[in-house]
Amino acid sequence: MQRIKKIIGEPGALETLIDYQKGSVVSKTLIDKKTGTVTLFAFDEGQGLSEHTAPFDAMVYIIDGKAEIGINKEAKEAVKGELIIMPANKPHFLKATEPFKMLLIMIRG
């Protein structure tokens, strides 16, 4: 949490705000409001989020590494610097093909 406090009102590098953990998925919420959330994730290789749906659009920005992201059973590779929007109410999943970090932005409404 200390690293996150340092970016309030000051510039900072996303990739330094969260660390990889062997065999795990790590998450840190940066913003949690009634209108939406901004969350950082770090996935070790082979880790992921199983297929699910969400009632809101979600945007994923890949900060580091590489992931397989599936939407409606169609998988795509996403790499550092790319983003993808996962539409509301469409089944989607994520899997780390190598360690990767992402920023997830979900707007409720």
C-alpha cells in the first residue's frame, strides 16, 4: 500500500507498484468507487482467471509480459503495451503464457 500512496498526486510507474509472486495471482486496488474500479494484477506463468462474465465492460492494459485472453471462446495473445476491451456479459478468461502484469479498469454504468 505504501507504493500506491506515493502515486497520489505524483507521477509513478505502474510496473513498480506490484510484484510477481511464484505460483500466484497478486492484485492491488488503486481506485474503488461506486462508478468503477482500477486494479493492478501480477500473474505468474500459468496462472489466470477462469472463464466468467461481468455485467460491465472492462479494459485490460498489459504492463509487462504476455497473456492469452479469451472472449466468447476466441483466444488472443496480448503483450506489453497492448490493451483489449472485454465486453459486458460476454464470457472471458485470462491466462499467463509468461509472467505478466495488467491494469484492469472497470466502469460501472
